[in-house]
Amino acid sequence: MPFGQELKEQRESRGISLDEVSVSTRVSLRHLQALEGDRYTDLPGGVFNRGIVRSYANFCGLDVDETVRRFLDAMRAKGLDTNGHEDDWRELAEAVHRSRVTDAPARRLRWLGVVAMLLIVLALAAGVLWVLVRRGIVHLPEKKWVPAIYRTH
């Protein structure tokens, strides 16, 4: 009996629907259907496949390690590669690193733009005030600053 069919029968014998597995494990229904249908090329690949099988087995109360081992055997029987998990992790880590490295300068540039805009607005406000004072439209109070020791109350 094919591996996916065995999984499906064990799940159904426990009275668990595929929707329940999907909601609980947060694995898409499409991937679970591919797993039960032995359509391994429709799965995301590498360590993600193992994670899907582990989550499925754990939720259905199956022996996780044995289920993963049988899954890998089924993939090998179909002639699919099962040894690329280290490359998948490395590729994922490099992609995360690239996204973080490229985001930092963009964030700095964004804040530099915000500061520049604030300085421009402040300079414009000061310029408008200066023009209004020079034309006599606005009168600033002529209060002179006197040190506290010279003040009389």
C-alpha cells in the first residue's frame, strides 16, 4: 500500500478530518492532499516536507520518527532526492540574511528623508515668520531678557 494511502487510512481510523489537520498544524490543505496522494513533487521541498510529515504524524498520534523514515523511503522509491535538507537550510539562512542586509540601508535612508523633511518645514516656517515680521504684518513682543538678580518685584 502506498505511503500516502496508509497515512490517510490511519487518520480516518482515528476520526480526524483533513481540515482538522490543516487548521491545527497550519499546513495548507493542498500540501496535505499532496502528501496523502503521494504527489511529493507538489510539496514545498527539503526540510519543509519533513516538517509537514512531522506535524501530520504528531497531530494524528503516529510515531513521528517512524513516519518521517517511511516518508523518506517512499520518496526514494519514487526516485526523489531526500538529502538536500542541509542545502535548504543554508539557502533559507542566506535569503534571510540578504533581506536583512538590504533592508538596513533603506531604513536609514527613510529616516534621513524624514529628518530632511522636518528641517525643510522648520526652515520654511522660520522664513515665512521673518517675511511677516519684516513687512509689519506680525509683531513679536519686545520683551528683553533680564537676569533674575536684576529684577525687582
